[in-house]
Amino acid sequence: MEIAIKLSQFLLSLSILIILHELGHFIPAKLFKTRVEKFYLFFDVKYSLFKKKIGETEYGIGWLPLGGYVKISGMIDESMDTEQMEQEPQPWEFRSKPAWQRLIIMLGGVTVNFILAFIIYIGMTFFYGVQYISNSELKDGVWIENKTMQEIGFKTGDKIVSVDGKPIDKMDGSISEKIMMSKNVVINRNGANQEIKIPINFIDKLLSSEKTPLAQLRMPFAIGKVPAESANQNLKAKDILLSLNGQKTKYIDEVTPILEANKGKTLPAVVLRDEKEINLDVKINKEGKLGVNLGGIDLASLEKLGYYKVSKQEYGFFESIPAGIDRGLAQFESYGKQLKAIFTPKTGAYKGVGGFAAIFSIFPNSWSWEAFWSITALLSIMLGVMNLLPIPALDGGHVMFLLYEIISGKKPSDKFMEKAQMVGIVLLISLLLFANGNDIYKAIFHK
């Protein structure tokens, strides 16, 4: 069932992004009286799942969910329709239109992607508001479970003061990404500030280590499930461990060393169950574990338990517009830093490039509209930026040649464009193979 939910979100998000991107090309093409022969969601290699011709355009759904396309008459694209290009240009063809019109048609897709992302962020800001925990609430600092973070100098209990000189006012899901893409972080440890330099190959180290968040909220030891084979059947789901062996255990990270030091022993414990404190004994196995699964705790429950005060900023319709735009711009900046890292070999970030499996994996196992729209907005930005890369098979490649034509007054020949398109297709296939090959490699060797 979880796979079905993830797959549904993945396909719905992909479909929305593809259809709107292609509409960005389709609408200006129609406005400039350019013939559009096909409009397809997914690729119809050899055959299509559905097709219907309305007017001069065939609309359809292909079977291969790796993208979609519009086939515009007189345009050298991935269809490589050289026969059409050898004929005399017709007034309804793309190649017969002025360069400025062709430029608008080519920029239409990415323009829609960027506009869509901002609309989603504005809508999310209006409907959901912004929920966060002020950094000042983290009086006991953050949980540093990640081994790579520990190796470069971070410790549990550190308070994140600033990242690359920018103060951290809110603790949210973006803190790990901010640290990962930074050059230096200022932390407060035992009342004194100190700077930690982030090494250039930090991302490379992270990719080869365990996949845990870089900095997390310190959370209580909450039990999610007690397996049938566990020796601690007196524990129940949703129990919260308050003390172990007479020592208070407010956070998970305080429980672990006690378990490690008492392998194979039975210890007295106090748990919170249905708002009541219960005394019981727990057995620690030879691996230093209780034999239970940890459970998640939402922010509302954390606030009720007195861990953190949760703040929520709500916006009116007009207030949500600038706030949503700011949110979108921050995501643009973040993605720009990621791309820069990917194209800087020393960082090793290129090793983390993923394909469709990586995109599929970021969708949650349970349906959440808030998570769905947040991921879709991010993917819309990614799709827009990637399409602007100056590779001939992408929109950015066509834009590059059109700008050359507008500036120089010279139009590249159809033969040149055909060869450039072939080079672009080879590059694009190579990128797809690399990204999806990374997915396969990680699935096999980084389980």
C-alpha cells in the first residue's frame, strides 16, 4: 500500500509538471500561428496508451513515463524529422517565424515551471502558514547523530548560531541542507561561540557514510512498536522513556550510552504512558538494545510534553504573496548552490546525483498534500533550471542558438542544428544513464 501511495504521488506530480511545461511551449506556438503536430504526456515509443486528434494536433499519453513533449512543425527536436526539414519552409512552421517569436516559444516551458513553483509556495503559505521552532527554544542544543558531522567537530548539545554568517533564527527541515552547502558554521558550546570549517569534500564524505540528518531536534525516546520477539513485552507503543537505571533520559541520545554500558542486564525504568508515570524493569540485549522500534512524535505532542514551544505564522491572502515569493527565491538560491557543488568535482556532490528512483524516494509513504505540493514546487524549479542548461537537446540549447541568431543576425543552418541536436541527445542520454546508474549503484551497495 505504501508503494502505491508513493507511486501515485510520483506520477501525479510528474504529470502536472510535464503537462504544464509543454503547455508553456504549446500556447505561444498557437498564439504565433505555429502548427503543433503532437502534444504528449510521457513518450509514445512505438505506440501510445491513448491518442486523439483534435484539429491539427494529436493529443496522447505515451507508455514511457520519462517526460513528455510537443512536436512543433519545422523545428529540429528529439524526433529528428529530417524529411520535413528538407522541404521548403512553410509559413506555419517554427523555422519560418521571427527569432523573437521562436525565443518566446522555447522559453515558455521553463517560464511556466518557475511561475508554477512560486504559485505553489504562495498557496502553501496561505493555506498552511509556516510552522517552526525558534532556535532560542533549543536550550539543550541539537542532536548530532551523523558520524561525519562528529568527525569535523560537531557534538550533540551544540547550538547552531549561524551558517555562512547568516543567523539561524528558526529550526526547520532546511538546517541540514544549509550546513551541507556551507563553508563555515558558528556553534555555541558550553556558553562560548566557536567556528567549525566545513571541508570542501564534506558532501563526498556524507555520501559514503550513514544516511542520517546532519542536525536534528533532540527528541524523547518514544516507542513506536514492540515486536513479538522482543523481551520487553511490558513496554507498549507510544511509551516515552523518562529514566533508566535511575538516570533521567529526556532525550534519545541520553539513553544510548546507558544501554551500551549495560548490555545483557535488566534495569529499572520509568515510562510515560497515557499521561501517567509507570515503573517497570527492562531487559537490555547483548547488542545494547531494548529490542523495540522507535516511534515519531509530532510537533504538537512535543509542545504538549513541554519540550519545545511551536510557533506558527499565518498569512492573509495578500500577505502570503511576498512571503511565498521569498520562500521560492530561497529555494532557487539553495538549488543554485547544489548545482554549483555538483559541477565542482572536489566536492564529490556529483556522486549523489540521482534519477527517477531518487525522485520517487523523496515522496512520503502516507498521503500528505502539504508534502506533495512542497516536493512538486521543488521539482518544478529543478525541471526549469535543468531545461535551461545549454545542451542542444534541451530548451536551453535552442535558446543559446536563438540568442546567437538575434545578436549576430546569422541563423545557424538546419544541417548544423541537426548535428548539434544529435550531440545534445547523446549528452542527455549520458546524463540520464549516469543519474539513474547512480540510483542503481546506491540501491545495491548502499543499502
